[in-house]
Amino acid sequence: MSTVSSEQPLVGLVMGSDSDWPTMEAAGQALSEFGIPYEAGVVSAHRMPTDMIEYGKSAHERGIRVIIAGAGGAAHLPGMLASVTPLPVIGVPVQLKTLDGMDSLLSIVQMPAGVPVATVSINGARNAGLLAVRMLATDQSEFGAELRNKLVDFAADLKDAAAAKGA
Amino acid sequence: MSTVSSEQPLVGLVMGSDSDWPTMEAAGQALSEFGIPYEAGVVSAHRMPTDMIEYGKSAHERGIRVIIAGAGGAAHLPGMLASVTPLPVIGVPVQLKTLDGMDSLLSIVQMPAGVPVATVSINGARNAGLLAVRMLATDQSEFGAELRNKLVDFAADLKDAAAAKGA
Amino acid sequence: MSTVSSEQPLVGLVMGSDSDWPTMEAAGQALSEFGIPYEAGVVSAHRMPTDMIEYGKSAHERGIRVIIAGAGGAAHLPGMLASVTPLPVIGVPVQLKTLDGMDSLLSIVQMPAGVPVATVSINGARNAGLLAVRMLATDQSEFGAELRNKLVDFAADLKDAAAAKGA
Amino acid sequence: MSTVSSEQPLVGLVMGSDSDWPTMEAAGQALSEFGIPYEAGVVSAHRMPTDMIEYGKSAHERGIRVIIAGAGGAAHLPGMLASVTPLPVIGVPVQLKTLDGMDSLLSIVQMPAGVPVATVSINGARNAGLLAVRMLATDQSEFGAELRNKLVDFAADLKDAAAAKGA
Amino acid sequence: MSTVSSEQPLVGLVMGSDSDWPTMEAAGQALSEFGIPYEAGVVSAHRMPTDMIEYGKSAHERGIRVIIAGAGGAAHLPGMLASVTPLPVIGVPVQLKTLDGMDSLLSIVQMPAGVPVATVSINGARNAGLLAVRMLATDQSEFGAELRNKLVDFAADLKDAAAAKGA
Amino acid sequence: MSTVSSEQPLVGLVMGSDSDWPTMEAAGQALSEFGIPYEAGVVSAHRMPTDMIEYGKSAHERGIRVIIAGAGGAAHLPGMLASVTPLPVIGVPVQLKTLDGMDSLLSIVQMPAGVPVATVSINGARNAGLLAVRMLATDQSEFGAELRNKLVDFAADLKDAAAAKGA
Amino acid sequence: MSTVSSEQPLVGLVMGSDSDWPTMEAAGQALSEFGIPYEAGVVSAHRMPTDMIEYGKSAHERGIRVIIAGAGGAAHLPGMLASVTPLPVIGVPVQLKTLDGMDSLLSIVQMPAGVPVATVSINGARNAGLLAVRMLATDQSEFGAELRNKLVDFAADLKDAAAAKGA
Amino acid sequence: MSTVSSEQPLVGLVMGSDSDWPTMEAAGQALSEFGIPYEAGVVSAHRMPTDMIEYGKSAHERGIRVIIAGAGGAAHLPGMLASVTPLPVIGVPVQLKTLDGMDSLLSIVQMPAGVPVATVSINGARNAGLLAVRMLATDQSEFGAELRNKLVDFAADLKDAAAAKGA
């Protein structure tokens, strides 16, 4: 499930369990559409807490600029990563077999003051990827300007596709 | 309630009603702690929809790099802004008199694929400000590096304050 | 999915995505049973916001008298249309894959004072069509009187069908 | 609590209990702002069911064109009225001491196919009044055209008031 | 779906739609196990309101001693019957396609003071039948004493069956 | 808090804690209005389980014909009593400091097949008393007929009071 | 479904119905992995209340040191056992056909002060078994020390398995 | 807020913020009633994550036998501690300003398989203390036997107090 890219990954895409991958891979797909290199892997808050802390602490030193973390149930991964990194962390509530992801959503979004998590919709991994792109596009260099242009084009494509369906 | 700064604002802090300001001003406070200039104002999705669309469309052209939008009930402001801007939009669900903000939360976070909103906790305006800082800190210039350092210091202060209470 | 009628449409039936059509077509069916011409199409609040605003602003000028809007999740379409039209807007919460439509319902019904949306039940498109008929039947001309008579007949038929099942 | 007007009332504003009046009077206020005559009174589904049925059955014959019904808890009044009248019925879920009005909302909005209720937000009586105005404004006579113009002016005023707060 | 018995029915088993019968027939089965004659039929609050009121008003005069009413969604049947009869009314919340029956439950159980409904669990038609038997068994005649004895035997059988599974 | 009556009590009114009495006394008040003698006391499922079981097992032998049980939170009292008595048990969900009584409601109403509890609304003790009266009124003796007449008068009074408020 | 072991069982694993066994057997499996002897059986709070009370009262005298109890809906078994035993009781909310186990969860976890139940996740029987092991591992004898070591090894295995998936 | 005892503490009582202390001190009070020495302090998962991990990892080596952890909102403390200790962890969901503690409850109880948390009721700190006593009483030494006897006495006192109120 891990992804190795020749380029320096800019986004760390992690999840609590490999069973989250079918949901979370849409984030990677969105990043790829915008040409953003990323790394992906399992970093479980509950089963590998020390590694998780280490992952979070070192991510920005390794060149990662945004973290996307998906988890279900008592979903602690996004919030715990946010507590050890200065990077923006995007949390994806993953729906498990009961409660339709409401437990995941509340466990991720209701963070205490001081440690924010940018939460997207239940199973909203694609939007997590797109949100990461928007964050990277705030960069004031040429890289950011190009991404912003791509995002404007992307929105135009969305509109055209939607309009075509309604014509 | 509006804020005029001599510097170019980097964050647009908007809300659906001036009754949201007591909740939302904590976002401005957090931005100020990190020295981030911002503009603040009422931009109602429902009462001034054309202005709202215009605000969103032009924000990135005016130098705004992150939008924070707070709203309550059927909270459409963050999502509508996200649909017309390439900037990352942070949504703050504001608690109204009934339902404890659950309606605001779901109206903001459950966005369709293609248009993400970075949602924080109910009434979580301070975290919205801090999340905006994290986003700006992804910048690869010196500006970003300084912000990342400030964020690391901020986390250390949080820890010291928490530890002091428990000593 | 779009519908072209030779007659002037009186109802605008719109939805956020063509995936809503299997749910929403029951509204069109109900309108047809009462001989009400309508237009149908995709008008996404999030993917074609400018077109959506334009649709709402001009609808009453084009002879539309009632708008029916269906949407799911963070369902902003009915409320946004209501903010730009003087027409009554009927909102249909469409159930998506999680939360059983509760997010759609709250996003549509919890509108702020000033901008009402007439909300029907989750997936209740048939009732949206019938409600549009009732609205049109408030007309004081002969057109209204005929519709009111049809509605009385319709209620009698409902009763007969229900009674027949229990006999 | 009842209202007698010299003019023929066009809207019937009813509620399950006089304890609902502090919530519901905002509907009457909105109607008055648009010059719509209305009648108001207690018509309890559970304590005066026969009168309630009679009220609903005869309303359109007495010249009433829209019914607004507010109720709390197991709120059956709007739906029961809708079952005996061809008029559009607007339901206002009134918040009682527990459950924040969620029971009222679901009891009103989740009507079966065939009998629609136009539901507004919890305690949303003002919007119920405004929705009634929009319904009456669908009238094709001069009366309707005037109301539509007033509604356009009303929206402009809303915008100006909102914009003034944010200036 | 209707049931005709040669004996005077003691329980009226009604439901809002014949689609409720697969759920509700378990009530009839429970009554039959205790030898209680009953009548069953569709009495829709919303589609045949006048008949429904009439059914409720006359039931105790026809010898009915307990009413069982099942309904889903905005489930008004049990409460409306309770408002026109002095008989105890047992309400069965029927699960529909969304919300898992929570709307049905709240619409039935949250009755205002003055008009009680004896609510059982979602889809709990068998318990509705058993509860009717318990009510009839409060009778001070020999009929009641026999029923009480049967209920004690029934509980013993339940225990034996449960114990056998765990042995 | 206990009540001693010279007459044979027909209803056992019990609750999990004396802190429930301010809510539950409305049940006793309703019984008194109909002249039904009752006994009242604390019978905690969790703090006096053996006594509770004994209370339930012997109630019908002591002449009690209906049990009303109020409890909050993980409210086990009504269901446990129902498991050891052949009498109908009316459960009153009592609202505690969190969750608005939803936990109490679900703990009482969602009983398994075989052991019904007649559940009334959250804090609905008055309706519990009235429901007990309706149950006792199913009696075929003169006692029952008198109660039924009183219930019909009671409903007429409810109507008059409601109608008076709306006049 | 019952389990007989030659060793003295240390854990009593009970459930309200044999239909809970497919969910609950994971608790037994976890206990077996740690070599903890246990007994398993059906002890229904509602269908065999006297046996249930007896089971709870005598368990600690028979050498049982922890009780695991699973139940669904109005799940009274864990709380009732906790009221009659000094042993720690672990409650497993079992999901039934509606409400996703939320009723079970609230019925188990919301116990009044004085009678705690150690609640695990919905359908979380495996965790119930592991929690029992942790409880037994608090023992200060060699038995406890060995269990603690096994638990440390178990956590290491969890980590290795998780890490392997992400490699 | 911290507690220093001359004796070796057996229970670690920690919480995410000193604002949780008014809720959590009831756990300490319960422990004291049973003569159990404990330590108390703030160990925030989000603001002092490394200290938190260290606290959890070393607790059992310092002689702690049970951990009680209280937290609100996205309450990650109990689960994170459980992931690094072999000790049983009792989680107390603390109610914050919105959602009545439901977010706290779900964030604590819905732990993934492998890492259990023994969850008590919302704000149920007293029960957390009592549950810790029950866990310690599973000890097979004289210490455990004495605690079990105290627990039996405690239950008898609870019963007497409850019975006295109902007399």
C-alpha cells in the first residue's frame, strides 16, 4: 500500500489501518491529478503510538508540508499528529460498520483550542487531497501560482461537467 | 466590527452575521498572536449572495491567501466561498440556540467531492486562526520558515502551560 | 435529464447532481399528474455557483412561479436559490451514503430568519411536487380554482386507495 | 391571543397551545410587514381534534389561502391539517423543554407521500410568515406582482442591513 | 389484510399503510397466542383522516378495549387516535427507509400532557400485542385472572427457552 | 415521599431515586384526579435489586393492577419490573443533566420481544398517570365504565380549555 | 454455546440471547489467547431475571473475577449484574437491527453513580476480552506479572502487524 | 490540583485539562473512601503528547495498577494511554459546552480492536473511581479480599440509603 516516489513527497498520507486504504486512496488520486508527490502508509495512533509520534514530529523536517490522516471510530490519529507537528493536518473521518462515521467525525473535528485539525466530510478523502492542494497553493512562489491556476481550471472543469449533465 | 490594517491582509475572516463576532473574534486574536494581518467583515451567503460570490471570486486576486468563514444553522457561507475561490477555506460551525451547533457542523463539513472546506470544531474560531497560520507556514520562503518556528514555540508554550497546571 | 416542454414551465425543478435524478424525478411525475409544465436540470450550488445564482435571480422573470431544489450532504442549493429569488423554494433533502439524509435535512431546513425554504421529508420529492401544486393552487384565478378542485379529488383518491387496502 | 381583522384573512396562523404564541407571533409580524391579513388561534390536534379537522376542511372555503401551523413534541397539527385541506400548510417545529425541537422537526417534516408539509426551521416562525408571503406572491394577478416587488425590496433591505454591519 | 373474527374483537389493530403489515402482524400473532380476538385494518391518519377520527371515536362503543396503532415517519396515527378515544392506545414506531425509525419513535412517544400513547420499541409489534394482553389482564373478572395466569406461564416459558439456550 | 392510602392501591408508582419525585409526582396527581388509589416509593433497580425484583414479583398479588416506573440515564427499572410481573408497566424516561433524556428513553422503550414496557414521553409522568387510568378503564365491570365516562369528560375539558385559549 | 473448562473459570462471559454469540465469541477468543479460563452462557436480564440476579450474586464466590456481559437494545444485563456483584463488569453494546447499537451503548454506559459498568465499543467483544485480561493483570502475584508481560508482548505484536501493512 | 500521597499510589488519575478537575475529583473521592492511594494530574494528549506517552509507558513500572483518564470533546487521552500501557484504562467522557458530552463519549468508547478503554458515563467520575476499586479487588491476595468485602458493604449501604428515601 505504500507509495514510493522519486520526487520529494510534499504530502504525507497516513491512515490508522490498511482497511482504510480503499477510502483513502482517493486522496492520493487527487494529489496525483495536480502533480503533487506524496507518501502513503499506515501509521496507527493506537497500535504504533511511538512511531506515530515520531512520524508527526519529523514530518516537516523531511520536507512534508501537509499531512492527511484518515481514521475511523475513536479516530485519534489526525488529532495526535496535529499535536506534534507544525504542519496543517487534514482529518478524514472514515465510516466503520456502525454509526455511519459520526463517531469518527466527532473524534476528529472536536479538537480543543490550540491544536486544530482541518476536517473534511465522512469518507471525504478526495476532498482531503484537494484541500491539501489548496493549502500548497498558498505558497507565494511560482509553484503556488501554478497550483492556483490549476485549481481555477479544475473548478471550471467541474462546472462544465455539471452543466453538461443538466443540458 | 470590520478591521482595517495598514498591511496587506493575508487572511479574510468573514461571517454570516455580526452576531457571530463574539465567537469569531478568537480567530482574529490567534492571527494577531502570529503577526498575520487579516481583514474581517460580514459576508452573508443568504442576505448578500452576490457580494458573497464576488468576495470569494476576488479574494485571491487581492492577496488573500486563506479564508476563514463562520456561520450557524444552515451554514452555507464556507461552502459557497469554497466553490468560487481557489484558496483554502476554513469553516467554523457556530452554535445557535438549538441543536448545539450540530446543524452548523454538518452543513459545513459534509461538502461534496470537488469543493473541500477545512472544518474545525463547533465554535472553534481560535483553532481556525491557528489552522490558517499552519497553512501559511507551508510557504517555502523565509516567511514560512519563521511561521513554522513560531508554531513550534507555540506548541512548547501550550505544553508548559498544561504541565504547569498539573504540577 | 433535462426536460423541454412546449408550454411555459411554471415550476423549476433543479438538483445538485444528476445522481439526484432517480430521487427527484418523482417531483416531476407529481407535477405532470396535475398538468403543471416544468423544467428540470442540474444546477449545482458548488460546481456552478455563478450559473446557480443567475438561475435563481432570473427564474421569476422567466415565468417560473415555484422552484423545487433537491440536494444531499451539505445541501446548499435550496437555501442559496431562496436567497436570490422572490419565489417560494421547496427543498428536498436527498439521502447520500452516510447519515441517512440527516445532514441534508439540517442543511436545508435550518435557514436563518429572512430566507425561508419549504422543506419536505428526506427523499420526499413526490411531496415536493404536490406542495408546488398546492402553492400554485393559491392563485385566485380560474387556474387556481381548478387546481384546488383537482387537489380535493386527489385527496379523495388517496383515501379510497388507502381504504381499499384495509377493507 | 386571537386576531380579528376587518379584512378577509388570507393566512390562517394556528398553533397547538397558547404557550406556542411567543414563538409563533413572529409569523404574524412578518405577514403584517407585507400587509397580509391573517387570523390566529389555538387549534390543538390532540385536545380538540374534531375542531381541528373542521378548521382544516373549511379553511379554503372561507378564503384562507395558506395555513401556518406551529407545534412542539409529537407535533401532529401541521400534518393533520395538510391531510384535510388543499391549501399549502407551513409547519413550524416549536422547541420544547427537551430534545431541542428535533422531535418537533421530525414529526412535522417526515410526512408520507401524498400529504406534504412545508417545514421551516426550529422556532422559525418568522420564516413561516415570509414563506406564506412568497406563496401568495405566486398569484398571477396584480396582487401577486405587488407582493413579488415587495419581496425583492425586502431582500434588498436584508442585504443593506447585513452589509452595513460589516462595513 | 383485514381480519374477521366470529368473536367480538377486543383489540383494534390498525396501521397507516398496508406496507406496515409485515411488521405489524406480529402483534396479531401475539394476541392469538393468548386467545384474544382482534380486528385489523388500514386506518391512515393522513389519507383517511375523517375515517380515522371516526374509528377512534367509536371503538370503545363497539366493544374494543385496547387499540394498537403502527405507523412510520411522521407517525401521527397513534396520537390522533389517542386524542379521540378513552381507550389505551399502544403505538408501534415502524422503521422506514431512513432514520432507522427514530422519526417514528419521536413522533409517537413525545405526546403532550393529556393524551398518552403507550409506546413500544421500533418495529416492536409483538410487544404491542403482549402489552395489550397485560392491559386486558388488569380486568377484575375471571377473564382477567385467567389472562394473568397465562402471562405468568408465558414468562416461565420465556425463561425456560432462554435457559435452554445457555445450558 | 411515600404515600399511604386507606384504600387498596391499584397503581404502584415507583422510581429509581427520590430525585425523580419532582418529575414523577405528576403521575400521582393525575391518578388522584380520577380517584385512583396508589402507592409511591423508591425502588432502585441498581441500588436495591433484590427488593426491586421482590416488589415486581408480588405486586399483582397485593392487588396492584398497573405499575408506573420512572428512571433516568441507563434506566433499567421499568424493564426489569416488566420482566417479573404480569402487570402492564408504564415507563417514564426522566431527563438527567446530559443528553436530554434520550438515554433514558432508549433504555426504556427498546425492550426485547417478550417483555413490553408502555413508554411515555420524556418527563411525561402526567401522561403515565393518565395512561394507567385508561388501562384500568378497560375493566368490564361498573368500575371500568365509570372510568371511561370520566375519561370522556376529561377529554371534553381538555378541549374546552384549549378552545378557550384560542378564542 | 456454553463452555466447560477443566480449570476454574476466572471470567464469566454472559449475554442476553444466544443470538448475541456471534458477536460475543470474540471475547472468549481473546481470553483464550491469554490462557484465561472462562465460562460462557445465556443469562437474560429480562427473560430469566431471578437466575440473572443469582448468577451475579454468586459469581465472586465461585471464583469468577471479572464478568463480561453483552446485550442489545434496552441492554440491562451489564448494569443489573453490576448491581449485585462486587466484581468489575464489562459491558458490550450489541448492535441490533435498528439504531446501530446506540440504544445498547447508552443503556449500558449511562449507569448511575454507585454502580459502574466498564463499557467498550459497539460490538467490541474482542476488546472486552482484552480488558478483562488487563484487569486480571493488576493482580500483584506472579500470575499478574506474567499477564502484564504477555500484554506488553501483545502490544508489540499489534505494532508489528500494523507496521508491516504500512511498509 | 496534583495530589501527593505518602503511600505508593495505585491509581493514576489524569485529565486533559485542569478545567476537568471539578468533574474528575469525584473519582479521587471514591478512591479515598476505599483507602486507595492515588496520584492526580494534568496529562494532556494534545498539548503534552510526549509527556503523555511517557506517563502511560512508565505507569505500570511505577506501581500504578489502574489509570483513570478524563477528557472532553475529541477526547484522545484515555485511548492514547491505553495504547502504551498494559494497565486497564478507565475513560471518563467530560461534558463540554456543546453536544452534552456525546462527542467525548464516542471519542473514548469507540476504540479499535486491540486497545480497550473501560468507559463510564458522561461526567461519571465517581463511577470511574468505584470501577478502579472493583478492578483492584480482583487481586487474589488479602488486599483484594478486603476490598471485595468493602464493596459488598458499600452496596449494602447504597441499598439502605435508597430504601430509607422510599420508606
